[in-house]
Amino acid sequence: MGEVERWVSLEDIARHLDVSKDTIRAWIKKGTIPYHKIGRQYKFRVSEVDAWVESGESADADKHIETEE
């Protein structure tokens, strides 16, 4: 049986992507980065986040600005 990928924290994924924790929180709020909420904590699978980066979707993560009409 294959090894199960472990969940990583917001701090771990910020370090993995070399961005700030505030950037990760902003991406979570916008719903752009793949994450899972467990209780009050956000957890990530590195493979999902890497696939998100490789897909090019992360390039637009900071461009999604919500406007109120």
C-alpha cells in the first residue's frame, strides 16, 4: 500500500511557496488556493498546492479583486 500524504499547516505551505502567511490567508479568503478546513484550522496537501501552481491558476491569485456594486 502506498504512503498516505500528510496534511500540512498554513505555516508549512507558506514556507513551501516562499510567501507570507498573510498571502496564504488572502488566497484562502478569495478561494483561489486549494485547502481543507479542519475545525478552525486550514490544512493543505502539498501535492494539491503544487498542482495548482503548475496549472498556472496561481498566477491569477492576486488578480481576483471583489467589487461591490
